[in-house]
Amino acid sequence: MKRRAFLIGNTLTIASATTMLPSASLVEDKAPLSVGLITDLHYADKPSRGSRHYRESLQKIEEASEAFRTQHIDFAVELGDLIDAADSVETEKRYLKTINKKFERICDQRHYVLGNHCVDTLKKEEFLGEVGQTQSYYSFDQSGYHFVILDACFRSDDVGYERRNFQWTDANLSQKEIEWLEADLTQTKLPTIIFIHQRLDVDNNHGVKNNAAVRKILENSQQVLAVFQGHSHQNDIKWVSGIPYCTCVAMVEGNGVAENGYSILDLYPDGTLQLKGFRKQDSHQWAKNRSNTNRG
């Protein structure tokens, strides 16, 4: 029997589930804002390799789409690596067109976080142009919350990733983006959610190299409720200075829809967050963190 973890504030309790559906909600009232989350689809029309089943992401996103429509999400976010690497720009664009057609059907409002595989063959402007997004990092307000999309696809020398000009272990926010982030969070008074591909909570190969500087900005703002990220393909959650960093499971991992993973993030007026996990994705819930001294 699969086990699901729920975080309430900083207290860990365990529930269990046996189907694709998330465990029963701990919050009875309908959330005013619901966000569909998927990550690391790595779609490509090529044979499976190891635990990565590239073609199956088409079927897996169909299942996620149906769940998102049933749950009436307000918008969707893909947390990076929507596509896998191809041998040519033309082939990569075909991969992107194919998987994005599936993603477009979920809802009208969609946000794309750049992952390293998104720009392994393409340039950022090529990827963004195809999906209809003008910027790789930006923020927006909705239903009393502030949301920030970040781009960690920069080398240590501030050069942006494109066409294999990078090592995937050298992930950074650019200096311009860091300055923008600090100004952006200074200007908002709303509770804030951060979306990024590479991890801000670890110092290994999956971590953003200048993540300490980024975390300091998030902590100083006193507004950030949670960070959602992908990249390492695993369920994980770490608390750093009172902020939960939630890593979501990769959709590409595993053979068959039973190995799928996606989630719905419900945001409540009092700052309570509930992540309802489907299939392989863990579920979490935590109350608004009112003190930077809390640890989980």
C-alpha cells in the first residue's frame, strides 16, 4: 500500500492511499484558487531508456488533464523539462508542438518554467515562442496571491542556456534576475508562491549554484509560503528557514499510467496550502508559516 505524507504546519502525519486519487482533503471548504502542477515530462518520440519512458508522457498528460478538468483548476504550471533532447532543432520543435497540444487542452491559463532539457537543443526564445510565453521569469497576482516564475537556466558567467552551451550541473539565476526578484518581492504584500525547475534547497548537482543568495531574498521578503520545483525526479520536501521547498515527482519516470505523477495545489484565504498528489506524487498540507524560526 502506497503511503502519502501530509505536512500540517511543521507536523508530519501519515495517510495511505490505494488508487490514483489523492487522499481525502483535510480542508472541507472548496479552495478559492486551484493550480495544476506537472513536471519533467521529457516527451520525445524515441525509445525508453532506463526508467524514462519518453513516449508515454502523452498518455500520462491525458490522464492529468482529465483530473485537472474534473477538479476545475484555475491555471496550470509545468515545472520544466517538458521535452527531452533531440538531434536537431526541427525534431525538437516537433516534440514541443506535440506535447504542447496536449498541455494546451488543460486550460486557457498556463505557465511554463524553463528546464535544462527545454533549451538543450532550442534557444529560450524558440521554446517560449512556440508555447506563447513572452518571458522566462516574471510574476503575477491572482485571487489574493502573488506567483513568481523563475528561470535557473543560466551558467555561472550569466550566459543563458541554449543549444548545448552548458553543463546541466551549472544552474544559476542571472544577476539581473536576482535583482529583479528582490525588487519584485519588496513591492508585493501578498502571500507568495515560487515556481522553479532546478532545486533551491540542495547543494548537489540538482541544486541551483547560487541558491543561498536566492533563498536569502525569499526569507527576507517575509511573504513566501512555499517553493515548488522539479528536476531531480523525486518526491521530496525540505524546510529551510521556515519555507517549505517541495520537489515534485517526474511524469516521465516509470512504465504505464500507474507510474504517473501530478498534483493540484489548493490555496486558501488563510494561507493554508494543500498539495493533492495523484499516482506517484505525494500529498502535503501546511498552514501559513507565521514565523521564520519554524523548521520542518
